[in-house]
Amino acid sequence: MGNKAYETPNMSLAGSVVVITGASRGIGRGVAEILAKTGATVAVTARRMEDAENVAGEIQDAGARAVGYALDVRDVQSIDPTFRRIETDLGRVDVLVNNAGIGNNHDAVNVTESDWDEIMDVNLKGLFFCCQAAGRLMLARGYGRIVNISSQAGIVGIERHAVYSASKGGVNLLTKVLALEWGGRGVTVNAIAPTFIYTPGTADRLDQPEFRQSVLSRIPVGHFGTEQDVAAAIMYLASPAASLVTGTVIPIDGGWTAQ
Ligand SMILES: NC(=O)c1ccc[n+]([C@@H]2O[C@H](COP(=O)([O-])OP(=O)(O)OC[C@H]3O[C@@H](n4cnc5c(N)ncnc54)[C@H](OP(=O)(O)O)[C@@H]3O)[C@@H](O)[C@H]2O)c1
């Protein structure tokens, strides 16, 4: 041991207030459960109040803290008031996990205007206004952590993902701009870029043997990701210890984008 006394990095979210969008199922729900288990109070937001309350209720039944809120991120006018209400109810907003997202596969030649708008409204426009609403509260307090759930498809091209890739590429650059604007005021903004995770959103496609095989052949570690893998990265980026990390896009992709 040297003469210098090092403090153990604070990777704890215990006592933090965490807002998660799209937490009715899949990654959002998994992350809500995992972060609540670590001692965070989780604002579980979902399009339908019933879903939000169900997930929050299950977390409470397991002895952790969660409250359900209705939030459809396409309804931009409702976003700011919802975040302010969460702050009033729970005392503050320390962490935002922008998880709500949708994806459909289209051949680019067949993409319609409504396909484009549908994906962009949720994945990019909705995400931006959630960053803005949370950012306003966080900047006023001088502390905050925003983690945007992007995708490997925002880093490399994946065929039949034109609109989805464009939305996630937009998330990655938006993350960097917000990091620049807010970095000096205690608020970090990062993105994580998972490979395929088996969720209700991907099950249909991953259950097709040919598609499954083609995906696995492009993941060097040889398996899909899990909600746990995503939560682990969020836990670091959302923690006080990650104060020097901002404007990054961290692949959680088993090596997909290393190729
Ligand atoms: N699974 C993967 O392989 C993978 C890989 C990379 C990145 N991602 C990203 O990870 C995130 C979650 O994906 P997932 O696989 O868990 O998807 P999922 O199982 O389809 O769940 C998507 C979630 O987003 C919610 N949502 C959809 N539209 C919404 C809206 N307008 N407002 C609020 N919430 C909305 C859904 O709520 P409802 O129940 O109300 O529809 C649901 O809770 C997405 O951003 C996705 O792009 C996923």
C-alpha cells in the first residue's frame, strides 16, 4: 500500500430517484426491478397507467421502492408536467433512463412516411423532450445522470434498419451535444448501445431460427445480451462515481461493433 489513501468509488444508487421510460416490459421493466433492488426509488413510467402500477406494485411487493406514472413519450406536452410531478412526489430526479423505444424492420425502398414518423416520434423526439424535462430539473439542482438506451444499430449499419438506425444514430449525437451543454453544471449524459437482447420487442424475430443464427454469427462472444447486462452499464453511468464520463456511447454488444 502506498501513502495515498484512496476512497472507494461510490457506485451506489441507494437513495437515488430514478425515472425509467417504457418500463412496462422488456429492458425497461428489468432495469426498473434491478435498480430498485439496489436501493433506488424508481419512477416506473409506462404508456398505460395500469402497466406502470403493476410493475411498481411488483417492485413494492418485493420490498423495494417504486411509484407508477403514465407517460406516453409521443405526447410531448405531457412530458414536462410529468417530470415536475415526479419531482414533487419523490423529492428530486437524480437519474433518467430513456428506454422507451420501438423498432420495425423494413427494406428501405418500402419505408412509408408513417413508418418514419412512428419510430422517430418515440425513439428520437420523445427521448429528446424527456432529456429536456429531466435536464431542467437536474440543472436547477446541479446534479443529474441521464442514460439513453441507444443500440448497436446507431453505431454500425444493419440491413433493414434504416429508420431505426437513423433514430439511434440521432440519439448518439444528441447525447454528445447535451453532454457538452450540461457537463459543466453537474449533469452527465451518456448512451449505451446494446446488441440484441431477447425481449417482447425482439422475441418474434429471434425465435426465427435463420434470423437467430445470423444474429449470433455476428456476436463474437456467441450469445445475446440480457436485461442484466444493460442494467450493469446503467448502474455505473448513473452512479456518482461516473462523474468524469459524459458524451459517450458505450457498446454492450459482445463485440458486434468491434468488427
Ligand atoms: N431488445 C433489443 O435487442 C434491443 C437492442 C438494442 C436497443 N434496444 C432498445 O432498448 C429499448 C427497450 O427495448 P425492448 O427490447 O425492451 O423493447 P420492448 O420489449 O418492445 O419494450 C419497449 C418498451 O417501450 C415502451 N414504449 C413504446 N412506445 C412508447 C411510448 N410512445 N411511450 C412510452 N413508452 C413506450 C413499451 O411500452 P408499451 O408496453 O406501452 O408498448 C415498452 O415498455 C428500446 O429503446 C430499444 O430500441 C433494444
